[in-house]
Amino acid sequence: MHRLARSLLDVLLPPRCLACGTIVGEPGALCPDCFARVTFLGPPQCARCGDPFELPMEEGAVCAVCVAEPPPFDRARAVMRYDDGARDLVLRFKHADRTDCAPAFARWMIRAGRELVTAADVIAPVPLHRLRLLKRRYNQAALLARAIDRQSGAPGRFVPDLLTRARRTPPQEGLGRQGRARNVRAAFAVVDAARIQGRRVLLVDDVLTTGATVGECARTLRRAGAAAVDVVCLARVVLDPLHDAAETDSLY
């Protein structure tokens, strides 16, 4: 019966590519052209931050950045590289009311960070300040976190209000690594610390750029008693290793 209803719905409202709107074979998919434009991430990658390695590495290998300056969180994973192929997908979801994309994105995020999702005791979004939430009408990170929880096989771990923005911060766009870190310093607070005492928290966000925001969230959660903090994002900025370190922001 469900299959018949699905077939009928596909005839009336055929599924369309999440990026360009071309008709595709199933809901929540990309057409071949758009799929080819997206750089999906996966092994080999840093065991801590998830930054991809150019060459095969032994399991558990950590990148030079994480060795020199370990991030405040335990592990981070992302679905795709934040580049031209991913930008439209992310921005439409974030700013153009494409909330219908959340279930598909959540499936991708579970696949990219399966170990992190399985290990989590609590799944929580990076929060928006209430004034920004009022303007945007939804928190894209919360939509992703809720969808991940529902599709994880072990629902009931989603805590939408675990973190709050203690103060309103200017947008991070255009700021360098140090500027981003200063901008979000002491910007978050844990609403109910009893929920996370000795527990592993999975933080969910849309894009990891320098790691300043999720890093500050992780510090806040650890100070409140979390045993570990992992991060899963839809997309992340991947640095070009050919660029001089002085000209390119560190991830942390």
C-alpha cells in the first residue's frame, strides 16, 4: 500500500533534484550533473577533525593541524566540501526556506558520521540567538539534528534547547580565525547541565569553517560536565595545502 501511494505521488509530484530541480528517480537525490559538482568527503581523513588526506593513511592518523593544536571537540565529520558545488545547496537550505531538504541532508550526515551518531547520548544543534531565529524563522542546525535523531535508529536523543546563545554575536562571515574565535568567546551557555553529566554529546551544524563556533560550544559543554563532544556538519571548508599557512586560516 505504501509503495502504491509512493508511486502515485511520484506521478503527481515527481521528485526533483535538491539543487537544480530536475526530475530525479527518488526523493532527496541529486541529478547526475549536480552530483558530479559536489565533493563528498570520506576516508582517508584525519581521525580528529575529518580533514581529508591526499594519500592513504593508517587508521587513526591525525593531521598536522590537530597534532599542533588539538581541537576542543573529540571528532568532527562532514558530508561534503564547502565549495561551488555545495554552496547553493547549503545557502538555499539556510536562507531560502528549503527546509524540505533536511531529511535528505540528515541521511547524508548519518552516513558521513555513523560512528559519531551511534556513540552519542545526546544530539543537539548549535543554537541561534533568539533575534536571529525570529528573523530567519527556523534554525537550520536544529532541523538537521532532529532529522538525524529520527533516522538514527535510536530516536529520543534530540535536545533542541541544550545550548543557548548567551549574547548576540555579529555574523562570522568575513572574519579570520582569530576574529571568529573572539566573536564567539563566552557566547554560549548550557541550559540544563544535568542532561549531559558524563555523557557524549553530538553537536550538529550546517557548515564548519574555522571551527570557532563548534569549538566554543564544545568548551562550554565540557565545562558543564560533558564527557565528550563530537561534531557532524553538512559541509566544511577544506584548506588548500598548497597555500602558505600565513595566508590561510587554520581550522582552529
